[in-house]
Amino acid sequence: MMARRERLLGPNNPTFYDDPVHFVRGEGVWLFDADGRRYLDAYNNVPHVGHCHPAVVEAISRQAGQLNTHSRYLHDGVLDYAERLLGTFHRSLSTVLFTCTGSEANDVALRMARSITGKQGIIVTDFTYHGNTTAVMELATLLPREDGFSSHIRTIPAPDSYHLEPGEVDERDMAARVLAHLDAAIASLEDAGHGVAGILICPIFANEGFPNLPPGFVDRIAKAVRRAGGVVIADEVQPGFGRTGGAMWGHQYVGMLPDIITMGKPMGNGHPIGGVVTTQDIMHAFRSKNLYFNTFGSNPVSCAAGMAVLDVIENEGLLQNAADVGAYAKEKLTQLSKKFGFLGDVRGAGLFFGVEFIAPGETRKADKKLAKRAVNLMRENGVIMGLIGRKENLFKIRPPMPFSRSNADHLDEVMRHVFSRL
Ligand code: PMP
């Protein structure tokens, strides 16, 4: 199957794990492979309300059986969904443009930022990924690629609360250093004549390894960018839709109000839909100068899927569940980290948390090899999870949102078994 994949889809086409998994079915937090083996899904945020949730499946098939067409016809479904989605944001963020992916959403957000400011400069962190279009890929520092950075892009250090620089005592020092780099990036863009169109960041710095952030840090970033005349784009592809527990959006969780918000992955529970939420001023500035349409973005079936996801989040109390079960599971992991010398910092929020693998006896030295062995052993033992962070030594635990306490107990048992074998 791997050979066929390479022949048909090309080389260097990533799969998870040394021994890739071949899933044929999903249900709730469970995945089943071609041999009928069951795996606990502690990783996937796309099936946000659970694999094949019956309410989402029913909404998709009902709408697909009635009408699915181009987004340039009138349809109530898109307006009802837009209204419902916008109801979860601050009242100033009252308009939305739909796309099919997170990449497209970030691509449009960059165009909006440039449209409203008349500037070109964009700031991102130095360890990130925001998607795969040409403009967005230019910002990615996380994946290897053949083209370099354009002259209008500046990076600031990704916050890392665990691996501090010499002389730093805690995350407040780390935050001050990142803010100083931000000032320098702004000055450099102005000196080069690009000016500052905006910053594009994930509010919880998920791909960067979801560091602990001092209160008000992200808001200070936003204020500095606005002082320079730029706008703040929050990439909510990972923290959005209640992932951090309690708050619906990552920017609400960290206490910052963005100008533009982009979203994707969990939005349609696997059905491809993304979006860009912004203010009336920004949407008007963009749409008055550009005729933007997206054939598939906001088609009736996508909107039915998106609406069903919002219904399930509400009806099943999934924000509260993420907060409760997340805290419970993270505490269990904290207990494990005290038992095993190769486990370092445990951090994260809601159902998005993890632990650093470190070389025993050494101060916080990342151990990527051990982390990789651990994640492969977890897969062998029937639990799906991933690695993340600038040193790729951090367990990334980010299950579908209906993850229960008994799922957390199962996860804990398998981790205990795997850690004792390492
Ligand atoms: N932004 C972030 C933070 C992401 O992690 C990703 C995908 N991993 C994207 C954007 C791109 O989304 P998509 O793959 O739907 O284009």
C-alpha cells in the first residue's frame, strides 16, 4: 500500500508513525484499522465532536439529498450559519467570509490586512505553520521547502516557557524578550519601506508547543502591532471551537481581541470548511477593492455540517467537558511525570495538553528520539497521539472533544505501561 501510495501520490508524502496506520472506520473517540483493531484517538481535532457524529452525518446527508451548489446562489443555510457562528464572537467581529480550508482562510486574511493598511509587512513566529498556499507557505518556518522568505516577512522568537534563554528566570523574562524582538521586527519593516500590515499568530502558539504565557502577553503583542498601524490576525485553526475548555476561542482564552480571525479544521467535523471573521470596516475595505468568491466555500452542505457541529458543542456541553476532562487527564499526566525521570514539563489547557521528553539527569534537554519511540509505542498499544514543539519532543494530546474521564483513565494506563517500557 505504501508503494502504491508513492507511485500514485508522489514521494515525501507524510504519514504518521514508523508503521503507518490504515483506518477504515471511526466512531466517537475510537478508530478502527483494517484488521478490526480498535484505537483510542487522543490526537485528532478535525473530528471535533467525535468521529462520524450521528447529528453531523445526518445534517450532511439531509442537505446533500436536497441541494448542494455554488456559493453564488441565495441560500438560507449560509446566513443562518453565519449568524450563529458570529454570535460566538465579540460584537465588533460581525461578518464572515467562508473558505474550504484553513490555508485559504489565512491567505484571505493576509489580503485583508494589506487592503486595510495599504502596507505589506507581515510578522509571524520563527517556528510556525499557517497553511499551504503560496502566500501563506512563505510564512512557514516549521517545514522544509525550497523557496526562501520574501523581504516583507519578519519573524519573532516563538515563545517557549520551558527552555529559557541564559539569564531568564521565568516566562515573564521570556515574554519581555519576545516583545523586544517584536519592536525590532516592526522597526525593520518600517525601515525597509514595507510598513506593518499585521501579525499572524495562533493565540495559544499551538504548533510552537503551547507554552505557558504570562497574563496579558498576547494582548501586549496586539497593542504593539496596532501602535505600528498593523492589524492582528488570530489563527484559530487549532484552539478554536472550545478546545482550551471554557472559552469558545483561543483569543478569548488568552484575553486578546483580534481584528481578523481564521478557522478551519474542527469547523465541519471532517467536512472541509474554513472561515475568516472580521469587523465590518475590514470586510468593507477588502470587498470594495476585490471581487472575492469561493465556489465551494459556504456551499449548503458545508454550512449544514458547520451548524450541526455548533449544535453538538452546545447540546453535549463540550466546552465544559474539555475543561473538566482536560484538567483531570492533565493531573494524571503530572503524577506520571513525577515517576519517570525522562518526563519534564506538563502543560496545556482543556483538551490540548502534553509533556516534554527530556534526557534524564540533564536540565531540560529535549529528547526527541525518546519522544518518537514513545509515540510509536503508544500507537502499538492502541492509542493515537502526536509530537509537537520546536524540539519535537512534546507529546501532543488533543482528542475529539467528547473524550471522557474513562477515556482519560485508559490513556493514563497505556502511558504508564509505555513509559515503564522506555
Ligand atoms: N493554521 C494552522 C495553525 C494549522 O495548524 C494548519 C494546518 N495544520 C493550517 C493553518 C492550515 O489548515 P489547512 O490544512 O486546513 O489548510
